[in-house]
Amino acid sequence: MDKASVALVTGANSGIGLAVTRALAERGWKVYATYRSAKRAQPLRDLAKILPVVPLGMDVDQTASVKKAVRFLAQKEKGRVDFLLNNAGFVMAGFWEDLSDEDLRAQFETNVFGLLRVTREVLPLMRKQGSGKILNVGSVGGLVALPVLGPYSATKFAVRSLTDALRMEGSLFGVEVSELVPSEIQTAVAQNARKAEKALAKDSPYSGFTRDFEKFSLERFKGAAPVEKLVRVVLRALEDHPMKRRYLVKAEDHALYFIKRFLPDFLLEAALASQFPWCKRPSSTIQSGR
Amino acid sequence: MENQRTVLITGCSSGIGLESAVLMGQKGWRVFATLRDLKKSGPLRGRSRDLPVEILTLDVDDPKSVQKGAAVVLKKAGGLDALVNNAGWGAFGALEDFTDEEIKAQYETNLFGLFRLTRAVLPAMRTRGRGRILNISSVAGKMTFAGVGLYCSSKHAVEALTESLRLELRPFGVEVGMVEPGQFQTRFKDNRRKSQIFQSGRSPYQAVLEKILQYGNGESAKAPGPEVVARTIVKALEDQKMALRYPVGTDARWFPFAQRFLPDGLYDRIVSYTLARFGEARHG
């Protein structure tokens, strides 16, 4: 791989972002690795001591912050940027009814509007050089929407769509855009999840469902893949010319993608409902509370 | 009439909203037809004169207006049998071109506003143990096209909301679904908000966008009228069991079908070939 290649990775201080940053830097890339909170940037500072990593403060929620960070990179690298990993994001968990306007807005501000903000600053550089790759971190939650994860799924559905549009629009200028579609990976994403304003209310009519869901997600995270598996997929995407439309990580993700694509809605719904027994209880037995 | 069913429909000044308000009134529903601007209620007023249709102002972008509108309707109706989330519009431009404000305006109506009103009527439906929420999504909720990526992404988000809310409300007897129209002759084209940079003629994507716009306008001139969608809405609300999706329009059926069954690589090639032909406008 080209020695002087330059990458920008957002949300790089932990999980997927940190692992990709390390892997690229180990392979000779110069990686501008962004973090939101300086207090949590220590892993990046440690990495910067031994590898060509430049930790960079950037809050994707703030236009000025994004502009400043990308301008810094452009100055240092004389406008060159070969790869952007749009990774910054978090999970907002809660039933739709429990969600405040601010909860939903915060979820979109980072996962969708933030992604667009960073892309908007990086695209002109890539267009100018007539090349570049952008990988947006989606999720299998962007293929199938689950209860309790509705707001998160909504952002990842949007990311899937934005990736398709960016892919078409970027192709006019030699810029390749694809979606990375992970499912459960061993990261802190679940611990970092935020909860809807009223999610913990004792009188929630959804409390039975919450128990189902906790069991379901605990079970799912038992099968979480090591982050190295995902890193290998990213490295493969960087070698692909052209990049594929989307990159799935685990075999079962491919199965889910297949199911979503070819199974009639009602069968998929029945399959999902079977995961959440509360779903199938007759309404008369549910206290409608609040 | 004691057993008269009640429905609240948003975005009724024209197009799908207007047609469905009229048709549901004709079918005997008590209709609360809302629109953002009462000054634009003329056409609906004219068509619903002898029908059980009440016209109210409601701006889904405005939390206070939503609270008030929902409260007024719930009080008048005593309970709501159905909510049709129809208000929406489409942004036009390359994704790189949109400002923060343009992006947020698109989501404010198509997603946040839809959610706001849904949340406002939900407790009433839940405690009654019945009700239907029908979101007007779009073929753009299943497929993405260049030049309308922002609009498509907002409709994709509506799809996720609908799918997950449907599961969340299943035990309460509240049914959630969506109608996915393709292109119809509505005011969608006129209500389209083009990115400022495109309007000023300085978008890096200008020539391609102009081609796409021209093509889109040509297609919509050939499209059928919105009364077809209104019939689908009535069907969804009167079906014994509401399905998750009701695609309507030839394009709404065929495009997603093609996307479903073509391998990604081939689909990609067709899309980029088509776009490249649009792209030739840059040089010619």
C-alpha cells in the first residue's frame, strides 16, 4: 500500500475507530484520528507515541469543530486525503413513546447530520484529487429495525440511504463510497448507549418488553465478534477497486441481509415477534399504564 | 352517528392529503384534516363542503402546534381510530451541497414532526386498546436516487420508525403500517426545496442535477393522480388486519423489486451507467 496514504477516522478513541486507526497506522498510513472528549483520548495519545497517528479533537455535532479539524488535516497534508471512515456514533435506546424530541435529535445529530458534516468537508478534497474512499459505518440495525432500538435503527437506515446517494454522486468525480455493516462487535457500544428520557420510568407500559429485550441483546452480545474481524473487512475494502456497495462482517449478517431482502414482511415480523414473547401476549393481559 | 370512525390526516392542503381527506369523508369517516397554513385550505374546503370533514391548522414542525392540535382533536373526537402521517416534502440537491439548516429542515418535517404527532396521540390509542397509525413513506424509503439522497434518507428513517413502532405497539392492539407511493401528480414537484447552492447555479454537481431534475419532472408529468394513493390509504385503514407496507404505483413496485433481485454489483453498474449518461451533460 502507498506509504504516504492519509486517512481520517472519526470516533477513533475506542472500539472500531481505534482498531482501524491502529491497523492502518501499522501498515504505514498516516491516520488523523478524531475524538470528542479530550478526557477519553488517552488511547490515541499512547498510539501516537509509536505510530504515525495524529489525535485530533473533533465533535461531529459541531460544524465549526468539523471544519477546523478537516482544515488542519488539509493544511498538513497539502489537501491530500485518501480514506475517510465515518465511524463516530452512539446508540440511543428506548421505546418511541418514551423518547423526547431532544433524545431523537441528539441521535440524528451525531449518527446522521455529523456524518454529513464530515463528508461535506472531505468531499471537496477528494473531488479535487479525483480519488478517495469513504466508508460509512452502518449497522445490521440499518437493515432490520428492532423494538427499543428504533431511533438507532432510524439513523442507520438513513446512513444506508445516504451511502447509496453519496456513492452515486461521488462516482461522478472518482470518489468511492461504501457502507460497512457490522452487527455485534466486542466494543463498548452497549455500555455507551444512552437511554431515552423516560426509559427507566417504573410505570412504563413497556416494562415487560424491556425485560425481553435485555435478554435478547445479552444473548446477541455473547456472539459478538472480535473487532479484528471487522478490521480485516475494512482492509479488504481498501484493496477493492471498485469498493463493493456494502461490506458485511459475519456469516449470520449475510443471512440476515438475505432474509430481509427475500423474505416476505409478515414472515420476518413473525420471526422477530418470536424473539420477543411479550409481543404475542393478548392485549387484555397488558396493563396500559401511565 | 355514534360509531362513526375518526381519522386525523396531516398535510391536507393538496395532493395525497387532500384526496384522502375527501375520500375518507365520502366513506363516512369523521375526518380531521390538518394543514400548516389555513390560507391554503381553499381547495379542501371546496371539495369537502357536504362531508364530515373538519379543517384545522397543525404544523408538525412546531411542538406547541402539535400538542394543541392533538389535544383539540382527541377532545372533539373522544378518541381517535386512525392517524395518517402525510405531511412531508422533498429536498433536492447533492448531499455535499446541503447546509446544516437545509438538512435539519428536511428531517424536522419528514421524521421529527411525524414522530411528534404520533407520540402525542399514542397514549390515547394505547389505553383504548385499538387504533391505526399509517405513515406515508415513499418508494424513496426503499430505494435511493442521486440528487434526492437527503429526502430518501428521511424516508428510510420513517421505514425504520414504522417497522420498530409496529412491534412495540403490537401487544396494545395499535397497528402501525405505511403506504409507499411512487410518483404521482401532486404538488410534490412544486413544493420541492432545492439546495441554495444549486439554485445559485454554483454546485459542483450542477449539470448532472439539472438533468436529474428535468428527468424527474418529465416522469411526474406522466404520473397518475393522487386519488390512487387515497384509495390505498382507505384500504389500509379498512383492511381487517393492516399490513406493514402498501406500495402503490407501478414504479413503487418495480424499482424495489429490481433492487431486491439484482445482485448488488449489477445494480451498481446499471445505476452508474444511467448516471454517467446524465453526467455527459457536463461535457456537452
